[in-house]
Amino acid sequence: NIKTPNPCSSQHHHRTFHALPFCGCVCAVAPLSRRTMRSINDANEKWSRRSRLVLILTAAAAICGYCNKSHDFFVNSWSLPPLPPRRYHHDGVISTQLWHTSLSTRNSPLLYSNTRRRGLANDAGYTQTSTHRFSQLTNALHVRGGTSDEKENKVDVDVDEDDDIVMASDSGDEESVDDNTGESIGKNAMKELRKEWSSIPAVPSIALPITENMPGDNPPQTLADIDNIDQTNPTDDQQPTKALIIMDGFCPFHGQYLSHMARQNHGASVIHVLSDFFARYLYQVEQQTDHLSSRMPDLDNEKEVEAWLELLPPSIEICGIYCESDSGLEDAERLGMALGLHPRFHDGVNHARRNKFLMNRAVEEVGGLDVVKQKSCRTLEDAEEFARGLGLPEENNVGGADSPESSTLVVVKPLRGVASDDVHLCPNLPSLRKAFTKILQSPVFGSSTAAKHEQVLVQEFATGVEYAADVVCRDGERKVAALWRYDKRAVNGAPFVYHATELASVDSDEGVEKEVCSYIFKALEALGIRWGLSHVEVIAETSPDTGKIRVRLVEVNCRQHNTDFMPLCNACVGYNALDMVLAAHLGSTGDETSDRDRGLPWDSIPTVPTTRAYGAIVHFVSHVQGTISRIRYDVLEEADGLASVVDMHMYPQFMEEGNPIRKTVDIRSDTGWAHIMNDDEEEFRRDYARLVELMKDMFEVEEEKEEGE
């Protein structure tokens, strides 16, 4: 454990961060980059010598701990210096000291990195457990990036015809109905599955708080491990009073991180449950059964819900539900209602939080906010009529999807979806017809019932800059954990391909960023979101004539930003959204105090963030398609050597010659990523521009031959 000051508080409350054994070298090396070390040498040689000594001791302790199968190491005599509250430029020193706080939760296998310099190699056993066994779950959870096959890029299709499972929605579209029972086929299928599972009752899978006399404080590596960790009987004075339910907590740097930190820093228990979707997925597709006891109870059966609740220790008070997956969002809302958490710790059920048409309508009608013109269309004729009303031409004037330069554009997309999946930018009516036909009657993402898209959403195209905010709510008090600015470009025949997700700073009471945050707070209020974490995307446009700022909603997602954002946020902002979630649900309130609550104090967190360095997540875009014939290590070396690059990963399937690679068309088909950070804006922008150029030359391929050649 390394104690670091909390920069949010004037008293510099200390926080304790956990480090897994295989990342001991990461924690020792990562806090100081090469550029930082050079700057420190120039600015303060004495401080540098002291830091080097501490790093050497830390690394030695980490290695010793690893050899002894231990994963705690202590540097009790030293703590990091206080960090400034925002961006600064003196001596060129970057605020990388907090970089180590969440590197211990990586799950991406590192196939390319200068490990001799950075020590960023992952533990092989842990990687296989968390990514190989649940590789398809990673896609379904939409943890960003890494798919090489076109079939894997589409998560909303049946994995196997015999599996009888599709991704479907909880609202806005219709399900096939059984003529005999009048019930949806999907619900009937779930009833039959519950009969098969009746011999394995649903029970709360409880992970108790981590205390000094509880060895083995490693977070669970698989869902099957959850029942076997830390299930000793604590003494009376250790009995937890608070608990957090985590649904579908597969990802090491999201749900599993929350589980570990809730138990370690807040002295709380964690109850792990599976949504119906993933219980069914693991059973039918992965053919597993060891997870079935961790499924949530049948919410239509009051006796089963009561029996599940009776198995909880009487001292536990459930203080909230966190759902990691998009697929489980409706189940999480229904579970909260069934357990009686609404309204004290829960927002109830609202289909508008998942249906994009209802979402925009609620934001407009309830919140009085500006939104794009839209229509939910059942027929192609309805879609064409609405698009003509917006001015969409019969034929495009210039180019196609790669260069949408016609005077009018419309967006065609599903009512329910994620990661720009099946989102089409249409410059003319023929492209609208093609997009509409593709979406209509396709399986809907989001649940285990067999719903199909009976309607397609057609919207006005909003121009401007796209922002995303990670917002955490505590009983209606809303705080922005991080504000991001997207760089999406039209490439490879796709209109919105992520190139970078850059941290933005709210530096004043005026300007675009302030307007964006204000709009987002009102949109969340309109949707009745008063608890937990939301990832909200908007478009902001500034009039060149009047300077007036116009903000319009893209979508609200009631879950985390689906990327490993913690290292960058910790370093550039000083805290992260997941620690804020724990502060909101489990932190002390008012006069309440707890000796076990060592988490981030909610009251110390500002309403909006300011950054102390420029930072971004760069998404590596593939511009080639075929079979990899050569990996350009010279290009990767140049990218890795840029001054602003503090971490870099390439996905393993793209680091073997002979493997297939496809052009990147969405966030799930990129080839890797880099975290870049710098306090020098000019160097930061220059390095980012160079990375975008280098993406084009990372791989050489043998192009696929057409059939008949």
C-alpha cells in the first residue's frame, strides 16, 4: 500500500491504494516518466535522488512480495508531495505521481511495450483468467477495442443458432409473442430456464470487508472465485453496516476495482449478482453452471426475492446498486425496486434512460432543453417523409459516408444500442433506405428476450464538438468526475471513428465546457437520475456570428465510461469516477463518521473538474484489411518513444503475423491504445498528430482475394 495525499482536500487526507503483485514494477516505475525524470534532475536534484531511492526500495519490496506470493508492500516513511489544484507549467513537470493508482487493475494482455524501461508486463495467469475465459463477455460488456473479426464486431447477433439467445431491449421495441400463452417468446424462454435452474437457488454472493487480519485481499479474478474469497466470519466489531450490489462486475478496472476498494477503503460488503442476460449467456453460450447461484432472484416471484433477502446478514444495509454492463441496466433498476431501495438509494425504473427516442423527448418536454429533431419510424415511408422534411436530397451532392459534404445529413440508428453500433450518417435518401432496412427487425441490444427492432430512429444531424461527461450523483447532488472531448473522424467508410478521447477542463464560469456541464445536469434531472454514475454525451456548437453556445443531447448511459480511464484521471484531475461512486453510496454523510471509511470524501470533490495536465486516450485505427504479413515494430517503437506517451497497448491478436485484421469502423474494432499526457500543450498536440499518422503504417497485410479470383 502506498499512501498518497488526496488533492481534493485542503487537509490532504491520505488515501491507500492496493497493488496487485504482478504490477509491483508498474507502481514503482510508472509515477515518473522519462520526461519527468529529466525535468526533476534539472529542477531539483535533491528531490530526484530521494525519489529514486524510494522507487528502488518500492520496486525491491514489490519483487520480494511477489516472490513470497504477497501483494502488499509498504513505504511508510514517505508520501508524495501535494499536487497543485490544476494545470501548471513551471519546470515542465507533469503531474504523473498518481499514475500508479489503478495500473494494478489492467486486463489487457500487453503484447507490445518496452518492458525493460517501463515494467508494464502483465501476469500471465491473471490475464488468461480475466480475458481468455470471458473474451466474449468483454465484447458484450463493450470494454473498448480489440476485435479483429467482422463477426465479433457485431455483438447483437446470435452466437449460435442452437443457443437461442439474442441481445434484446427492455423497451421501445416489440417481442415475438407466443400465440398459445400470449406472452413474449423471450420471457417464456427465461421461465423455462429458471425451471432448469431450480435445483441451484439464487443466493447472495457476499464479499466481506478487507481488514488487517484477513489475508488474501486479492480481488476476485473470475465470477466463480467470488464465493470463495474472504468469507471468514468477522468479529462483532467488524460487522459491516453498508453494502453495495455490483451487477455483472467482470472488468478488473471497473466492477472488480469497485468491489475491492469498497471492501478495503470503505469497510463495506459487496454483493455480486448476475443479470438475467449474463446468467443466460454463460449457461447457453459458454455452457457454464458454476455462476448460477450468483444470478439475481426471479423478480416476478416475491417469495424468491424474500428468500434471497433473508440470506443477508441482518447488520447489512444495501446502499445502492452498480451495474457494469449495458445489458443489465433494466435488471438493475427492477432489482432496486424489488429490494425496496427506491427512492432512498435508487432511481426506480424509467425506460427513457435506455430508449434514445424517449430519452430525447423527456429531456425536451420535462427538462425544457434543446434537442435534435427526431422521429421513431415504423415504416420506410415514414422515415423518408421525415428526412425529406429535414431537407435530405434524393442524391448526394459530393462523396459518400467518408466525406459527408451534402448540405443536409440525417442520422439513422437503433432505439437501443451502444458504441456507435449501427449508427449511420446518411447524406441522401438511398443511404437512408439502406440503413433503415439494415436496422429494422434486427436483434436489439440489451436483454435476454427475443425482441426485434420494430422501429428505427431518424434524427437531425447535429454539428459541433462532441463532449462526454462522467457524472456521479448522490441523492440528487451531481458532480462531474471527468469531462471528455471526442475526436471522431470519417474514415474507412464509417462516419464516426474514434481517434482520441481527450480530457477537458472547466476553467471558468463561462465557456463551452461550463455550458455543457450545466446542460448535462438538467438532462439527468429530467430523466430522474439522482444516484450513481452516468456517462452522458452531447454536441456543443458555437455560433460564429453571435458566439451563442448551443448544446444538444446525444445520449445518456447509466454506467461507466467503457475504457480504462482511471490512470489518466488520477494523474490529470486527481481523482476518478469510480472512487466517487463509492463515496456517493458508501461514504460518510453529515455527522456520520467511521474509522473504516478511508475513501475519497464526497464533500472534498468539486462540482466540475479542472485538469493539471493535458491528457487523452488515443485509439489506434486500422487503415488496412486482410492478413497481417508484417508488424511494423519500427513504427511502434517511434510511437512508444514519443514524449507524451506514458502507456501504450496493442491487442494480442494483432501482434501475430498471419492473423486477420480489418479496417476500424467503430470503437470495438481498433487495434490498441495509448495514454498520452503532457503539461506542454504544443508538444502534446504535436505528439498526438504524429500518432494519428503512425496508425496508418503499423501493419502490412496481404489483401483478401475476392471470391472467384
